[in-house]
Amino acid sequence: MERLRHHLLETGYTIDGVRDRLGSMAASALAREELVPALRATADGDPLATLIRLWWLGVPVPAADVAPEVLDSGLVTADGDQIRADVHLQPWETGGYLVSDRKVRPGDPALRPDHVVGAGGASANLAQLVTRRPVQRALDLGTGCGVQVLHLAGRAEEIVATDLNPRALELARLSWALSGIEGVRARAGSMYEPVEDERFDLIVSNPPFVIAPARDRKLTYRESGEDGDGFCRDLVRRTPRHLNPGGQAHFLANWLHVEGEDWHDRVGGWLRETGCDAWVVQRDVQDPAEYVELWLRDAAEQGTARYVELYDQWLAWFDERKVEGIGFGWITMRNSGTLDPVVRVEHLAHQVVLPVGDYVDSVLDSIATAHRAQGLDAARLRTVDGLLDERIGLPGAEDPMRIVLRQTQGLRRSREVGTVEAALAGVCDGELALGPLLNVIAELVGDGEIPDSDAVRPLIAEGYFVL
């Protein structure tokens, strides 16, 4: 693999190299699964164009155009005077490479049950969420093509990667070798079985979270086979026993919105008995029809004879369970070692500053501080950097109709506040204690009532003020 790795780098088969060669139009078309613009952009047959066509677009190329390093890799097959790729080999943003099965497109044969999916939006999403702090031991649970290991390398002294699918581990090893990553301990098995008695400082997982009825052909990379969202629930509940003190876990997950049930309570209930601090963020909600269409497209079932039948069966399965929607989001856990863990569950659909991993530790700290801090009257708060005070009112009016505090950094939250909170945001610089500040503000506001310092806790939890 070392010879192939050097050839890929020397030819410019990197994220930037492919992006520059294809151009924005062809790249956008590829996102819609349209190949024609990319084929036109790589029609010259030069070494980089040949690699893009072979590995990324998955089309045969003339054998005469293929370098010996590619022919000898064991990842291609000769078909007359043409060479076909047996796998999808893509450059990744870390500077490494990922080996997976080729993405299925309409008209392709059905996916094999042990299909190994390549890295995409979900993989990047998880990588953006994970804390950036260095750790000693990290676990990539359900590694797939090995993408999260590329992000953990250099941040963790020891990495263990597991997967239920032996073929995934086979391709992941190729990914790591092509990326120059050594020493990863790969183990086969379901969930935490391969590491039953072990603990880690960091656990990451993009698990098979797709919620689907039992079928004759389960796709291992996306479906667990468990009922409903039970797999994600069990993953969360089994995680604490594998976290070292202070250790963190970051997952992607789906959960059900069921008629007559608050989804906050459903997902929060998974976490409240784990003994870990936790932060759950719902980023999107799809209705059942949208959800079914998404995952039938993923398996290239659109246009097949089975499409209508599978669509109907899936919707009927949701109807039986009174499912109104399916949520997608992040779950972050931290083994804080406290007898009083805090769980925050919220919906954030707006754009946030990426990567979240740069500040996820401070988010967890803020949530925990707001919950556990004693004697806030003596606390010396500071307004978070980049906070805006927006006032909305009628022209010429003495007082605004609304006051909104808006964060320009991190999670970019916004919250409507009263005069006291707005005044507090204007004077908190860490020099004076909260209690005396509130007394002065109460006098200036003139309503005669001294605000309770505990009323500031939600603003601390959401990161408007920091200790």
C-alpha cells in the first residue's frame, strides 16, 4: 500500500486536487449523483483524471493509462483492455484515504448485505462534534471504512476500532495503511462485546441507527435489526461502564417521535440513569415518508419493482407504532463522577460554528456549572465573547418591545430577555459578584424587586455567561 499511497499523493489525488480538477459545477452535479460534468472534466486521460475516473467515479479506464502502482494494488480488475476498480477509494479531509464499496447508483445491482459505506455527511458531522482534547485511549465503535480513526490519529495515543462486519475491518485496514496510520487495534464483534472489560477516555460512534422494520435483506452498515430506536438506547445505556473518569462519548443517533410522547423525555430517559452528564442536540426531524424515501434512495431502491412494496411496508410499520417523526442528532456523554448528573436535551436547527469539537468541552462545563454551582450571589460572572444585544421597538419609543441576546460564536444561540438580564450582560466582566450587581441593577430599573441570582442559571447553561 505504501507504493500506491505515494502515487496517489504525487499525482495530486487529494481533496484539493480533485476539487480543483472537477470545478464547482461538476462537484455540485456529483452531489446529485450526476456524472456527466465530472466525466467531461476528466476526459483528457492524464494521470489525475485517470485516478478520479477509476476510484471516485467508478468507471473503467484504459489499461494503458493506469500506473503500475495501481495495477499491483490488488484493488482493481482487468477487463480486456480496460481496468475496473473493485472498491471506492476517496481522499479525505485529513490528508488520508478511505477505502469502501462504491456508492450504489440508480440501475446498479442491489447492495450486498455486508456493504461497506464510504464516508459522507454523517461521518463529517461526527468528526466535527468530537472533542479536540488529547486522550490516551480512544474507541471507534462501528468503524466502517475507518474514517473516524483518521480524525483520532495524532490525538489518541492508543486507538481501538470495532465492527460487526469483518469486511468493514478489512477495508478499514486498507484505509489506515493508505493514510500512513499504524498501530490501530481492530476487533470484530457487536457493540461493546470486543472490549467488554475495557475503559476508554474517548468513545466515538456513527452506529447503524436507521430505524427500519425487519426485512429479508438487512444492510449491516445502517440497520441494527433491533426494534425501533432500541439500538441507540442500549448503546447509550451501556456506554458508562466503558468510560474512564472524565471520559467522553460522542454518537450520532436517530430517535422516534411518538404520538402522545415528548421526544425530550424519550431520549432524556435513556440518559438520566447512566450517571453521566449528557448533552443531546436534535438537528433535524423528518416525517415518516421523508425518512423512508431517504433510505430507499440510499439503497438504490427507487425505480425498482420492490420500491412501492417496501415504501408501503415501512410506513405501515411506523403507523403501528404511532410514529409521527424521526429525529436525528448528536448525543454527548461525560463520565463526571458525580452523584448528581445533569442531562440537557434540546433542538438546534440553525447553523453553528464548526467544528463543535473545539468548544464542546466548554458547553458541557456550562451545563454542569449551571446545574451544580452553589451560592451564585458570590459568583463572578463574565459575559461570553461576541455577545450582541439586539433591541426591537417602534420608532421613537422610549422602551424596546423586545430585547434579544445573540451569540456570534459557538452555538450561536439567541434568547429573548428582560431588562435585568440585558443590563447584567452589559456589566458582567468578572470583577464584581453577581449578588451586588443584581442589587444595583434592581435599583436602576426601579421596580423595587431584587432579582434572584438563580434566575441566571439558564443563561449560564446556554453559555451567555461564564464563570
